[in-house]
Amino acid sequence: MDLKPGYKHTEIGVIPEEWVVKSTNQIGTPVRGGSPRPAGDPRYFNGSYIPWLTVAALTNIPASRLIVLETTTSLTEEGSLHSRTLTPGTLIIANSGATLGVAKILGIKCCANDGIAAILNLSNNVSPFYLAHFINTKTNYLREVVATGNGQPNLNTELIGNFKIPIPSTKAEQEAIAEALGDADALIESLEQLIAKKHQIKQGAMQELLTGKRRLPGFSEKWSVKRFDQLANIQRGASPRPIDNPIWFDENSSVGWVRISDITKSGIYLRETTQRLSVLGIQHSRPVSRDSLIMSICATVGRPIITEIDVCIHDGFVVFNNLRCNKYFLYYILSSIEDDWSRHGQTGSQMNLNTGLINRTEVPMPPTVKEQTAIAEILSDMDAEIDVLETKLTKARQIKQGMMQELLTGRIRLV
């Protein structure tokens, strides 16, 4: 393969000629945090002397936030003597748990537990922010290839020390790359925070508008309480058996087969499914036309969604047919009580609801479809605004991913 002028082959890929490949051991000293024992001993834990950083605490920090500014708990002074104290500016790497392979920079002085590694004595000509960004492009590699252990994979200091990193020859270039990626992170985090705020505003609006605590101008008639069987005919889906028989499926079919996984990350509308049913499969399931309101009744219990395609639903869903109210208002009512279903559903191998329970559940209802529609339109506008922001967030993440692939390999040079 021909090389672009100014580049060279290395053990970790093609990089600019003046860049070097070094192991972590060559630019710093990997060490592991320390945990006082026994865990939970009041002599050491829940104190107020120094922040206590754990792997669990790292899971609460968004991927877009590189700097650790707080922890959830603190150690006592005696506890700090049985741990490892780290200073601001230190590069840390989670070496176990859900965040294994994730790198951050400390913005505070703290103690770290033994699920966290740190790179001490980092060379003055190496930027910790550049290193953190590069390590975060290799998180999956560290988890799936480098980490050892069967039940609970982990990274020890030897594995971290042998990890190879491409390093620009000047700190100025490293810092320029880190700054560009930091700006991308700042945009992502600002969008994440704005989306979270919009969700909170919508949640508050739902609590007021869907209960009648707040009335819209022009409406004053008294609300009533209705059972779901007074608002719709509720029918359960059906599943062809055995469910894994390939005769039920046809990837060229226009009729989707709704699975729980299809709705867990969807918004108000279902626009695609991962599987499609054959003609025979459709005959053994329950067809649902587009623009129908369906709801999951097992596993992810009580999740409503409106179909934008022709689908069939299996017996883990119900469909609300012959509606006697505004469909979108009913959707938002179902959304508002989704968390309540788990307290009333049947338990077995997994939580589930039955149509009898759904039918007799009571909800507050405006007396006119006109008021129901007005409320639904307000909430729908809020959802539309959130959808626009989430689309921007997805694009921002994709752009950052592309930047990382280009900048951290030297394909694009900043200085």
C-alpha cells in the first residue's frame, strides 16, 4: 500500500513521520488506586476530609465531560491514609466495571479506589488531555482485547503500561488536537444539558396538563374519571409458535414485526422494525395498521408508541382500537403512567400486564375531544423541539467521532 508523503507505517498504524509511538511506561508511571478495608468501615468512609472517587462515580459523568469535578462521597482523614491521593491534572483510567477503559482528567484533589488507575510522573512534553482523548478512542479495544479476567475483566498496571500511543512530536500539536476535541465535547454537553432541561419542562407540563391542575384558556368544563375500556377496545397481540422458526419471517416484507427492542429507544413514533413477517407469519400474529397506538406489556412495561408503518404485534403488546378520545392525548396519558405499571403488573420470569388490568385502570379525562387535542398539541410541540435537539446531538457526536479518527491518527494536521 502506497504511503502518503510525510507518513510512515508503525506497529499501531500509519502516522505522520515526525510522530512517535510510545508505551505508557515510557511517558509516565501507571499506578492503581487503593481502597481502605474493610469496605464500609465508618473509620474510613462517609467522612468529610477528602473526596472519594470510585468506578461507580465515573458512570455518572457523561462521556462528553473529560474533567472530574466532584464525587458522591468522601473519606475520613484515616481513610485517606489507606488509599491513594491524586492531585488535579492527573490522568485516570477506569480499570474495571462498566467504565473500564474510560479516561478522565482530575479537576480536584481526591482519593481513588482500586478500580481506578492513574498515570503519574507524566512527561512534561506530553499533554494529559491528548492522551485522555486517544485512550477514549480505544475503550472497546481495552475492554475486549487487552483486559484480562473471566467474570470481571480488568486492566492491571502492566497492561496499561504496555499500551501503545501515537504522540505528536510537539506538545503544541497535542494541545491543539485536545482543544479541538474539547470544543466538540463542549457542544455535545451543552446539547445534552439542554435536552435534559426540555425533558424536565415537558414532564412538569404533563403533570399539570394531564391532570387538569392547569387548564388551557377557553376550557372550564369539569373533567371526569374514565376506565381505559371506556376509551378504547384493547386487544393483545399474538405470536406465531415456535417463535424462532424462520418460516414466519421475510426481510422483503412490508409488514414489520414489533419487538420490545424496537421501542425502547424510539420516541412517539415507530418508523421501523428490525424484523419483518412473512405472509404466513402475519396470519399467526395480530396485524396493526399504521397510525395505531400500541403499548408494551412485558419486559419494558407500559411503553406506548404510535405506528407509522404497517406492523404485527406479538403477545407482549396491546393495541388500542376504536378510540373514543384523542389518540395523542391517550398516548401522553399512557406515557405519564408508564412508571406506575410496574407496581401493579404481574411478576414471573419478567414483569407483565394483562388486558384486564389495563381495561379497569382509571385516568382523568377532559370532557371534550377539543380540549384533549389542545393539550396533546402542546405536548407534541415540546416533543418536536426535543426531537430537533436530539438530531443535532446525534450529528454532533458523529462529527466528533470523525474528528477523533482524523486528528488522533494525524490524517488531518492542525499545526
